[in-house]
Amino acid sequence: MLPIEGTLVVKFGGRTVAEREEVKAAAEGDVGDGAGAGEDAEAGVVFVAEFGYGNDDVGAGGDLEEVGGHEGVGLAGDEDGVWACFWSRAGSRVGGGRLQWWHCRWCSDGTGVTDPQMSFYLSIFLFLASLSANWALNVEDAVIVVNGTQAVTNTDADYICATIDWWPHDKCNYNQCPWGSSSIINLDLSHPFLAKSIQGLCSSNAHDLFFWYFCIRLLLLSNCPFLSRCEPAFKGLRIRLGGSLQDQVLYDVGDLKSPCNPFKKTRDGLFGFSKGCLHMERWDEVNNFFNKTGVLVTFGLNALYGRHEIKSGVWGGDWDSSNANDFIKYTISKGHHVDSWEFGNELSGSGIGASVGVGQYGKDLIKLKNMINELYKNFNRKPLLVAPGGFYDKQWYNMLLQVSGSLVVNAMTHHIYNLGAGVDRDLVSRILDPHHLSKISLTFSNLKQTVETHGPWASAWVGESGGAYNSGGQNVSNTFINSFWYLDQLGMAAKYGTRVYCRQTLVGGNYGLLDTTTFVPNPDYYRQDNSYFLSLINALLWHQRMGNEVLAVNTSASPYLRYYAHCSKGRAGITLLLINLSNQTEFNIVVHNSMNINLQANETTNNSRKSSAHSLKRTVSWVGSKPSVGTLFREEYHLTPKDDDLRSKTMLLNGKPLQLTNGGDFPSLNPVLVREHSLMSIAPLSIKFIVLPYFEASGCM
């Protein structure tokens, strides 16, 4: 290690505890003024040797703390051992999207010495960079109050859900055909990565001695976030099998009254396709796959079978239940487990393509419920009946619960496509407009009222939601920017009592959680196109960090700061989801516990006019009554797009690209550990999951 004119140069890249501790020791100020460190790039963050004026030391912990009132300049190594200089605002996060790279020498072995003239250029660069940052970036303070005393509502354990549709390969919109082989009928169930995506993420870092040593030194071994067991990414992922063509699907079993042929394009068919066929051999394959991966199945039945079109778009007559009855009988006889049966797709209200009057639909629901009860009479737990799987129409939904009666419908499902058509030029602006995103809250609120008033025995589900309809928006729905819409929808839906949220789709269209054309784990390919990772990682972080209990949150912050709080999943404390939709405002955040809000009232009043980062750092970022023992940390998962490009198909977690391993496995989703009382902030156009394990929340116990 050679300090040259105030710039600290460190050796990094070794794998033993000793070498890493050497870096940590240097970071704690043993060499040079203002020396500091973040965290390890190989563990999802970056070790940084920081340059600064004055005598303030920066401890290892992830934040670039203010150094004597000045900005920081540092050295960071990438995976190849290359060192680069960067400038960062005081208090900024390493990898937070605002790193400005400068000149350093190439050092392939992880050691480095800066150029002798560097200090002169650095001083000029610091001056210009600080001016540019001050002009371009606004900083606002925000106080968030979380009520942890009681959950306001709950989601199901299998809240995260995805759909698999019926669309054949020649389903096209806007001169593009993005579905490929992604339907229930032709999806390649034998492909190993499909199973991995549903089941196979392992997040254990217990093999890394550094993390053991780190946790032991901090006396946090019992709560060490890095020592989690290797377990399925999604335990009990719900998959809904259904979509626009489900009301044209015939089941090739029993006394079928017409030929069972594949879907074909035709002018006189619903959505431009003929009736299709589900063969029982394929149904067996689908169920065997789901059984191996632990999937909970929701299956959408054909609700138009036996009906006829009485006028344009309106279908009448009684539902013929014979084909569904034979199909369910076969399913039971083979031991296939279906968690819930759904009746029809988008037939409510004025319908999409076809509609059925609420009186007739309600009568047929009763018939289906009786059939399910009879067929499953020897089962301790019977499948749920969910309906109507359409767009919310208040009068129609209210009447359905009244017509069908008590305990018939278990879940009221509705669909959401609130961004417009996939070809709409305003998709991006709508995603980043908090007022547009909030409009759908009226639908959530009205459905909640419908269920509470007319069907308190039922729950509300989002049965299908893809943001943009007609297969999603190309280079929007499959890029980073869609993360803002998706995570905001998950948070908002949960807040209004939605028990299950099904994303359109698991695979297929432009909005799939997985890449449609191929999910081959080819590292070279996915280093260039990680589009399938984006939504899948969002879903996975929610599933692993956000518990079922939804907490009330209040703030007077800008509407561009979106915020949601849940009890943490499987552990003490709470998890926050923060979404910054602003392109020029960074929010410095203080989180208060409503249990102690009166205790903090005077301090908050006294500090309300102080907006500097330094004053915020002295404010407690979480409030509880438990005494602190040693140094406590929170966990942060900061999501940003590669190269600050909102349409990037590569997502960064704490500054590190999320890519498949060479073996085709998911990367570990490791947090940055940050001192519990240090400044909490979120950069413009970014997303953070923040786990506060020591936040006292009696409603989570």
C-alpha cells in the first residue's frame, strides 16, 4: 500500500481473511487522512479506498461518509482487478448510479499506484464535478412514519403469481410475434432452466470465510444474512393457466361432442383463432412438471362451452358443464392437484371479445360450485372457485356476489392493464408519472368495498396484470423501466387487501418474467440480454423479503417517492420498498416508528429546518425501545439500470450486474450492510428494498 499525495492505494482481490482484513484495516484510517472503505465487489458491493481532506476516518460499512466536509475520490477494483478512480457526493452510495469515473492505471493483479500528476487533475475534477452535481441534483428530506403495532391487511403466502397463456406462436401484434413456444400446449417443460427459474435459486454464501469472520466479529452470527440455507427461490409459486383463448379450449377426454383440433388462425373465431385442444397426455406432462417444482395451480375453465352468440360480442344460453366435468374427473383420477378453478376469462361487464350477462354467469357459477363439491367430496380440502377473471365493473361485480350467494366464489379476480396498448408512445411517461400510477388505486379500493359489502367470505385477487396490453411494449415491458410499474403495483395491490397478484406472464409476450425466444442458460447471450432477469428479480426480492403482513405508512414526501412497508419475511423487523420516480431528486429519508413518535416529536420539530446530510445522519433512522448491542446494521438492495439507461435489459444490484453464473444458475442476491443509524437515501430513478431487522414492530411478532 502506497499513499501518494493523499490518495490511498490499496491491494485488493485476495480471497483469504487476512488479505481482506488488510483492506479493512487500511479503510479504518491506518494509512492516510480520510481513508475509507465500502464493501467487497465479489460479495455484491465494492471495497473503496477513499481520498479526502481533513482527519475524518470513514469506517467500513458501505456508505461514503462525508470527509471533512469535502467530496470523496477513491479507487475501486472490478472483477478483473482493474482499478479506476471515481468521484462521489458526500454520503453517496457506492454503485448508486452517480459514480463519475476518472483516470487510473491498469493493475491486473489488483495493486495500483496513481499517476504522479493525479492530485492536480483531481483537484480540478473535484471542483467541476461538485458544481455539476449541485446544479443537476436536488436533495429533499423525507420523514416516513411506519405503524408497526398492527398489520392493516395481509397477503397470501403465495402472493407472487405468474401466468402461462394459451397463445400459439403466430399470435402477433404491431407486426411482431413475441410469443414463440410459450403456451400451455407447446412450452418446453423439459428445459432445466424453466425449473430453475421457478424453484432453483440458492442464496448461500456460507462457503465464504470472510462472511463467517465478519458475522462472528460483529456478534451477529445468529442473524447473519449471508448464512441462509440453499432453498427454492419460490416456495409454492402460484401459476395461473389461462388467458384470452381459454374459452375456446376443448379437453380431449370423455364424450367430447366435437373434434379436438389445435388452434388455427381464422377470421370468424374469437381473437382470430379457432377452437383449440388440450390433450390429456399434455395435461399429464404439465402436472408432472408442476408437481416437481412445487407449483400451486390455478386453472381457467372454458365458460363459453355450449353457449351461442346472441348478438355481437354477447353470448347467451346455459353453460354445458359436461366437458369440464369429465376433465376434472380425469384430473382427480390421475392425482393431479389443482389449487383453484377459475371460470372464464374477461367475460364480465361488456367483456373483451365476448361477454355473458351477470344473471346467467352467476347461475352457472353455482352449477360449477356444486360440481366441484361433488367431485371432491372425499377430499379434506376442496379447490377454491375463483371468478370472474375480467376487468372490474362495479355494478356487475356487486351483482355477481348477490346472484351467486354466500360461499360460492372464494376469490374475486380482476385484470389490470393500466398503461395502455403495447404500441403506445406514452408508456414510459406513464410509468414515471406517480399520478397516473395512483389512478388504479380507485379500482383496488372499489373492489375491496365490493368484497366487504357483498361477499365478505371472498378475497380479492389480481388474476392477470401485464401493464401494457396486446403482448406488452417492446423495449419497455422487458426493460428496467417496467420495474417501477411492477413493484409499485405489487405494493399498492397489497395495501388494498389483494391476496394474490398474478403477473402476465411467466413466459410469453414482451412482458414475461422469462425470456420468450430462449431460456437457455448461455452466459454469453445473457450478458448481452438480461431482459428476463429484470421482472424475475423484482418478483424474487419481493417474495423473499416482503412478509404477508402489510403495515401502514405515512409521509408528507413528494409523490415521486413511492413507499411500502411489510413485516419482514421469516424474521424480525420490517422491510421497506422505496421507489424514486424522480429523474433529478435524491431523497434523504428518516424512518420513524409510530410507537415512539411522541418521544421523537420534539427532536423532529427542532431538526425540521435542517436539510443537510450531516444533520440527518445524527437523526435515528429507525426507532424502537430495544437497547442497541454493538454495531447494528440494516440491509439494502439497491436496483438501478446499467449505464443509467432506463431501457437497459441489465439490472444492477448494489452496483453489480445481475447475470447468470457460468453454470447457468441465478446470482446470489446479497445486500449491502449499512450502519443502522447512518443516512438512508435513494437516488433518482432507482429502487430499494431496505430490511430493518431491529425495527420494533409488535404487529409482526
